[in-house]
Amino acid sequence: MFSSLALALSPWLIGRVSGAVHDLFVGNLMDPARIYSLSFDDVTNEFRRNGNITADASHAWIGFDHTKSNLYGASLNKARISSYAVTSPTTLHLTRSINASGACKNATSAFVEASPWPPYTVYSVSWPGPNACGMALSVDDSGALSGVTRSWKYGSQSGVHGLALGRRGNDTLLYAADLSGDAVWTHRIDSQTGAVTEVGKKAMPRTNMHPRHVKVHPNGTYLYVVMEAANSLVAFSIDDISGAAHDAGKEYSLIPTGSNNKNYWSAEVMLSPSGRYLWATARAQRNMEIVGYISCYLLAADGSIVKLMFMVPTTTTGGWANAITPAFWSDEYAALADTPTGYVQIWKLSEPKDTPQGVEYGTAEAVARADIGDGGCCANAIWYT
Ligand SMILES: *[C@@H]1O[C@H](CO)[C@@H](O)[C@H](O)[C@H]1NC(C)=O
Ligand SMILES: *[C@@H]1O[C@H](CO)[C@@H](O)[C@H](O)[C@H]1NC(C)=O
Ligand SMILES: *[C@@H]1O[C@H](CO)[C@@H](O)[C@H](O)[C@H]1NC(C)=O
Ligand SMILES: *[C@@H]1O[C@H](CO)[C@@H](O)[C@H](O)[C@H]1NC(C)=O
Ligand SMILES: *[C@@H]1O[C@H](CO)[C@@H](O)[C@H](O)[C@H]1NC(C)=O
């Protein structure tokens, strides 16, 4: 099961490559429609913006294909998904712009995710709600988007903010965080026909928790869900047979005990490359002068949450974004993108300690920051090298 993800867990990808310069791209959450490239030197901590690329739209979310030769973008102000060829670590070339159609006609989107498995379908969902829909887009041999192949509806109350992909046999599982519908949906995509079938709709443990983003453990054992309104994290077990999100585990707060829940709206959940560290973020509300938080959890090999290692304040509100993206070349680094201040910041785990459950970290520190104050930056950053 999930053997095709073994590549993502190969030892050569993990814990090597300190002493290198790493390239990233970051999209703009709002206009102007631009994507920037950045480079980070993990020896000197020098971090700077390089390329300034005209985009097809401002992209609330960007993601690569499995070879990182294409980048896809979803937009909150244009009802279309865009694809770019990655022509160098600092340049992109727009290859296609596909209008939302079918069940998603005229719908904007806050998320896009490319499947790492053939035929490398790209998935998106509509945001905001109601009547959210999903779309599957095919790609050509180069990875450029070629068209909408399937579309489907979620519920009449639904607004889907985030997606994650899993695997059962040769079939793909698509998990959708339905924020306004307070549910996580699971669809199964038939590997032969591409047919999209609903296999589960899991209500959240309490009402108005507002699941925003989701992540699947590489072994296919757990689905981690960040709750925007509840400011918490819940790991759901995944049903062995159907692949649907199943039982909810313990709820972990993403803000310090005693905080006023209304001052925050949590944003992101992401896994480190070894699958042992789970990062999650809470944003302070936009009109606040307080800051957000980064939490990091230690996971067991099976994906269960062992413990919260630490929760540290961010340096600004993160009001619109606070999207955290772990590096793929080390467990210890992550990039945090902020709107409205407009910057990308590099965080590094520190105070490692050997324990029977593996290496635990005592805290994390911001080691570098690149400001991009164009008024629209920064939605999410992705590591190219
Ligand atoms: C895509 O949508 C835009 C805006 O609605 C429209 O102007 C354009 O003609 C559409 N393109 C295609 C190929 O349908
Ligand atoms: C498309 O969506 C926009 C923005 O929500 C709306 O103003 C417009 O009327 C819609 N167009 C159609 C054809 O539904
Ligand atoms: C998955 O696909 C491979 C290659 O097409 C095939 O050999 C295998 O039998 C399939 N497995 C299942 C469970 O369908
Ligand atoms: C999950 O996968 C990792 C990496 O392949 C492996 O080390 C670990 O034992 C797996 N855990 C379980 C419970 O299968
Ligand atoms: C990117 O380029 C545009 C067009 O030249 C310019 O207006 C904008 O200020 C640049 N962005 C940054 C952050 O320098």
C-alpha cells in the first residue's frame, strides 16, 4: 500500500543537502498578479528575492507537478486554473489557462493539487461556497493543462478550501476540507476510467469547527485536519478498505491556553519529508495587532500524533496567510508566507534531543526573511530545490 510514495521518503532526500542554495517560488494572494522566485542559502542564511514574474492571475495557491517541470495556480478573482512551464529556478512561462467549467462553471478556487501518479491529473475545488464543486483537469505530455475532464458537486452548504491526495491500490483518493459545510469529503478516482465517486462525508466532532486544510500521512493511515474556527488540529484515522476519513482522534489546540479563540483563525497543516514532524499554523485575525502561532508535532512511524513538541509565536499577524511549507531536503526547515505584511520567512527547528520516539525538537526560530511589499504577496511558497 502507498508504495508509490516511497520515493518521497527515500533516505537520500532526507537530512542531506545542508550547505546548498535552495530556490523557491511564491504566489500573490491578491493582485497584482505576480509570482516571485527566491533563493535561500542554508549556510549563510542569506535569503533574497530573484525573479519577478507576471502571472496569469493572483494565485491563492500554487503547486508543482511530480517532476517540478510545471507549476499550477488557483485564483480567487479569476474563475480559471493556470499552468506554467518552469523554465529555470527563477523563471516561468505561462502554458495554459483553463476556465472553470462543468459543475464549476464560473467558480473561483483557493486550492490546486497535482497528482504524483499517472495520468498526473490536476485537481481543484471551488472557494468560496455555497454549492462547492470539484474539477479534474488533464495534462498533456509536457504537463501543461489541457482541459477539464470531470467535475462534481459537494453539498449545498459547502465551501471547500483545501485538498489532499491519497492512494488505495491504483485508485486515487481525494480528501476535501469543506469549511462552511463542516465536513471532510472523500472521493475515489477510478484508475481505469477516471470516474469520481464519493466514498465518505465525515462530519466534524463539533459544529462550526471549519476544517480548512488537510494532509494525508504517506502510509495512508491518518488524515490531519486544521480547523480554522476552532483553532485546532484533529487527526482522523483512514478506513483501510474505503480510504475514507473515519474516527476523529484527540483535538489539539493551535493557540495557547487562555487565548481568546475569536482573535485567531487557523490556517495550515503540513508534513516534514520524513513524515515524522507535523507543522500547523494559526493566524491572528486581520484587524489585530497580535501575532499568530506555529505548532510542531512529533508523529510515530504509523502517523499517530505522539506529542506537541512546541508552539511558538510568529513575528506578525499572518492575518490572511501564514502558510507554512516544510522543505523537502531537510526535516528541519520550513518557509512561512505572510499576508498582509508581505514576506516569506525561513524557520528552522532547533534544540534537538534524542528520545525513544525519535529526535524531538524544543523549538523553532525564524532565521531569514525576504520582504515583498507589493500589496498582494504572499500566499504560499513552494520549494523548487
Ligand atoms: C474564459 O472566460 C473568460 C472570462 O469569462 C472569457 O472572456 C473567455 O472567452 C473564456 N475562454 C474560453 C476559451 O472559453
Ligand atoms: C460569474 O461570477 C461573477 C462573480 O461571482 C458574477 O459577477 C457573474 O455574474 C458570474 N457570471 C455568470 C455567467 O454566472
Ligand atoms: C495496478 O496497475 C498495475 C499496472 O497497470 C497493474 O499491473 C496492477 O495489477 C494494478 N493493481 C490493481 C490492484 O489494480
Ligand atoms: C510507514 O512508512 C514508513 C516509511 O516507509 C515506515 O518506516 C513505517 O514503518 C511505516 N509505518 C507503518 C505503521 O506502516
Ligand atoms: C515587479 O515588477 C513590477 C513590474 O515591473 C513592478 O511594478 C513591481 O514593483 C515589482 N515587484 C517588486 C516586489 O519589486
